[in-house]
Amino acid sequence: MSLNKNKIFGYAALILMILGSSLILLGVFLYKEYTIGFTVMGLGFNAVAWAFNALRGRI
């Protein structure tokens, strides 16, 4: 399996999106007193994943 730059950016974006979504869900369902912190961190992960996805094909 050959990985070029676009595939690496795609996999990194997918992993970051999964991590960000899991952080948001952890904050909502498991740690109610830290919901805001988990949500902000999850949104940050999702923003970085969105930037990686936007960079695919341009670098």
C-alpha cells in the first residue's frame, strides 16, 4: 500500500475527526461537570481535521 501526501492527509483528518467526536461525546454523556472543556477540545480537533481535509490536493 503506497501512501502519498493526499492519503496521509485523509487518514489524519479521519483520525482527528473520530478523536474530536469522541471527546465531545465523552463530555456530553460521561463527564457532565467537564462538558464545556471536552466540547471545546473536541471542536478544536474537528477544526484541525477540517483544515487537513481542505489541504488535501493543494500541498
